[in-house]
Amino acid sequence: MRRLTLGLLLLRAAGILALLLLLWNPVTSRAVSGGDRPLVLLDASLSMAGRGSVWRAALDTARALARGGVIWRFGDRVAAFDSTPPGDGASRLAPGLEAAAARGGPIVIVSDGEITDRAALPADLLRQARLVVLARPAFFDAFIAGVEGPRRVEATDTIRLKVSYGTAGKGEGGRGMRGTIVVSTEGRRLASQVVTLPDSGVLSAELALPASRIPHPGWSTLDVRLEGVSDSEPRDDARAFVLEVSPQPAAVLLAAPPSWESRFLARTLGDVARLPLRAYVQAEAGRWRDAATLAPVADAVVRRAAQQARLVALVGDPATLVGLAAPLSGALLVWPTSGGRDGDWYVGPPPASPLAGYLAGIPWDSLPPASAVADLPADTTAVPVLQAQLARRGVSRPVAVLSERRGQRRVTLTATGLWRWGFRGGASDVAYRTLVGVLTDWLLGGEAGRGERFVPVTYEVANGLPLVWRWTGKSGPEDAVLTLRGPTGARTDTLHFDAGGHAELRLAPGTHRYAAAGGGDRGLVAVEAYSDEWRPALPALATQPGLGGARRESLTLRDRWWLFAIAIAAFAAEWAWRRRQGLP
């Protein structure tokens, strides 16, 4: 009689074990070399050339590690390699690291470790890369962190600046050190204040100076400098602040009572009209206050400012607005915010009007609804500009109308809650700015923004960062040719606006006056010697060997062909053996 043998049992066990392993299919990983020559990411931010510069050592290290391979510079942007001194005003590693990982192969990072986007770095990519950190030596530094203040003022105004200052690092510099903040322009000292520096961190001080001290009207640059402090890095001891002094009366906004509508209108009106804007609020009946400082203001002062202004915006209670509007001769923007019919009022595409073409590009269906609409007084000469429907049904009601009597232009807005457009941001904010800009332009007879098609997003920018410009024209964005006059003379450049209406331009440190060819676009911008990169900072990265430039590849047991071969061979051998022994 034939019987089972130990060999048959071993073959059966081997086959079953192989099948079980294939069903389980565990995952393992292994290092896979991406090439012999690594891609080297070289930090080209200004900190590499700051106090205790490590640029020359980093350059030599990158060349030695690349072994004739590829080197990329990173900082504010990712660029091809060159040996020129670093000039980027930020240390952002994430874009370069992700681009290098997509290219494949070993990655080596050479930096001083002062990376600003450490939290945004993918942990798996950073773990695989080799890090070579050449840390800067510690030093003491005092600096001006920032300057805030009004962008446009009248010659009779008082300019109030908020100056942030502080210290960082270690070294010579002790507790209770004092310094002097000095404000000057064109070599003329305008104001100063003695301050006590903190042991570390940032404090702020307020300085006030009359605008009449500025030598001439128009755009000027204030130099805000920290003096009397001995530190190791003088390039961050001063900041620039650009402002415009206007000899003409300002735009005035009167809010009675103040509301979100008046707050958003004041912010946007001062931006798009590009005029000195004064805002007064009446939180208590018959008592006016300055909207910026909440200081009490005499009724006569408010009325005189409104009478002298070219543009007056009246926002609030209709009963109060009627009394304010009567003696005014400038252009009027009247916006009652009470007494309307509540509901979800959706503003739709504009009807035929002189401004319809300028408002046609607004995505009306994506805008939040107004919360109420007030009734308009009967006026056969008024031209409706915008209309709204309650819950998108029924008859449309005008919510913005234009009128002109005895040479005085007037816009009346009756929809409450349009501030939500500006609050939401994105396309809604653009729609809000467009609406206010178009209405302001009509009120001033085409003088709003003085015919400007684009404006700087910020008038000052730190060393090594680009100036950003925003398109504000009534037509779509288009390229603009600029003539710039700066410390190195005159130059011509072109602003290339993207679909979102933004363009960038990199300039050398200094004050630059710009003028557009064939347009009223002119002004002043400043590129500071200051940079956050000059200040000492703790390294966010540390030297690590990485994975030798290798990447990890995941493998499963089903990816190994020999395991299938073992299972097939074991069952086939068992079958053959059983047949020879006559077993079933």
C-alpha cells in the first residue's frame, strides 16, 4: 500500500506557505539610486552675504558636492546657478525642494539654515535630502522693524507714524540700551524721539510731525532711522515710508452713525480715489469724532472740511444725511443705511447707462446679496446704474442711481450690506473695488485716480523682493511701459500683467519715480536697504547625512517573481511524486 512520505509533506507545506505569503503581500522598501551626480540647492538669500557671511564657503561646498552636476539657487525664487552674490530677500526652500524632487535623483541642500518656510517643507522630501548647514556666527543687532502711517495727507495735517523697533541676537548690547528714532526727508530732520531698546523682541513708538515740514507737495519718501546704537549690522537700522502731501482739499466721509458699510467704504474710497481722505463719525447724536483717533471734533470743523472737499460721502441715517447734504457744493455720494426693506437682494447685471460697460465684467451671480434696499425719491432725471431683485424674483429695483443738478454730481446707493463683497475677498472684493472706483471716477468727472490704470500694491519693499503692481483700469489688464528714475539714472521697463491683474518688477535699492508712457500713471516707490535677512536668526535646519541621495522604492511580495515560481514548483513536484506512487 502506497503511503504519504515526509518529502510530499514538505512540498505541500512549501506550496501552502508561498500562497499564504502572496495573499498577505507585505510591503518593504529599499533605497534606489537616482544617479551619481546630485542636484545641489544653494541658498542665495541675503542672509548668506550678511554679517558673518558664509557665501564663499557655501559656493565652494556646492561646487564640490555637485561634482560637475546641476546647481540651483533658491531664495525668493528658484533660479539657475551663477556665482554672483546672493540677492534674494527671502529664504523659501519649499519650491526648490519640490522641483528638485520632481526632477529625480539625489538632492543636497547647502544653506545657513535660516529658512523661513520650515513648517511648509514636506517631511519625507527633507528627510531624504542631504543637508549641509553653514551657520552664521552670533551677533547683536538693533533694527527698525516697520513703519505705519497715513499714505495721503493734506499740507495742514499732522502725520502720525507708528514705528516698530527691536533687537535680536547675542553679543555686545546690554539691558536698557537707548537710541533715537529720527525721521527725515531729503536730508532735512523732521522729528526725533529717544527710545529704550528691549532686551529682545519688538516694541513700538508713535511720532507726530506736521505735514507742512515736508519741503514740497506730492510724493515724498520719509527716512525713519535708529541712531545712537552700536550694533553689528547697520543695513537694517532704517526703513522708508512713502506718502503724498496734497495741497488740495481731501475727500471727506461722514458716517452718522458709523457702520460696517462706512468702514469698508472709507478703506476702499481712500485707495481707489487716491486722495487724502478724512472720515468723521457721529456715534452720539450731534457729536462728531475723528474716525481714526476717535478724538472729538467740533461741528464747525466737520462742516468746513465737507464744504472744501471735492468729494463728500454721506453714510448712515437718512434724516441726518439730508441736513448735511444741503450746503455742500462738491460731488456727493449718498448712502442711507437704515429704513430699507429687509431680505436677500441680489444685484444683477447693470442696465444701459454711461457706466454699464465698466461694470459688465463683474461676476454678478457669485456676489453675496444685499441685506436691505431703501426706497428712492422720485426723480425723472436720475439714471439707474444697478438694480437688485428680492430672492432673484419679481421686479428689479434700482440700488444705485446717477444725477446731476446745477453742476453738482450725485450718486445715491440704497442697498445695505454691500460691505460683504469686500469682506469675502477674491472676486467679490474686486467687484466692490470696481463699483466704488467707477462711481468715484464719475463723481469727480474722470479725475479719480488721476487717470491711473495701475498702482503699486505696496509703495515700499524690502531689499531683494519684487515690487508688485495691481491693475485698476476700466479695461482688461495690458502691458504697460514705464520710465523709472532712480539712483542709477533713468531706465525703461515693461510691466507684464497676468490674468489676475498683477505684475512684478525688481529694482535696485533706492527711491524710484515712475511715469507710464501715454497715461497718467505716475508716482514714487522705494526699495529699501533693509531686509529681514540681515537680522540674526536661529537656524531652522541642521546638518544631516540624508539617505545618500537615494530615494525609497516600495516593493510587495507579489513583485518578486521567484515566490510564484516556488509555489508552482512545489505543487507541481508534489503532483508528479504522488502520481508515481499511485496516490490520488
